[in-house]
Amino acid sequence: MAPGCLRRVHRPLRPRVERFTVVMDCTWNGNSGVLDEAFTYSDGTKQRRVWQLTRHADGRFTGQADDVVGTANGQQRGNAFYWTYIGFASGWQHHQRAV
């Protein structure tokens, strides 16, 4: 569980920061992985997202999920992982997460 994480959400004319807790389960088979995320936001709403991940030789990661537009891009730096994607679950949202 990753308590106290922040998600920066950019929506046209309405940027905001949301607090959440996430339980993540990830399995790998070679360079392909599945990441199952269960979010609980500070307002009590819940969300689940399942990613299909690919680890690339140059250290980058890409992923797809049902409620994400196109391909997400990620990079590990030290003990943090930076993940950028556009979600469409409740309208246009640009997410940047440091996990």
C-alpha cells in the first residue's frame, strides 16, 4: 500500500491535486507485466485500473489500460517511478504520478 500519494490532475481550466491510497499488485513475465491498482481517494471514491506494461531495453516503461488514451510512458529514477498518461474515465485528464 502506498499511503499519502499525490496525483496531479490537469483538466481544462480546473487543475487540482487529489490525495489517495493505492494497493498495487504487479506480476512480470520477462519484459511484460500486469499492474493491478485499487485506489481509494480522500473523498471516499474508489477506482480500479489494470495496466498491461512493457519494460524496454533503454529503461523506459510503456503501458496501456482500458480507461487510458493511447500509451502511458514511465521512467524509474532512484526509488521513484514517474508515470504520465491521459485518462478518459470522467472526461479529459492528464495525470502525472510519482509513486
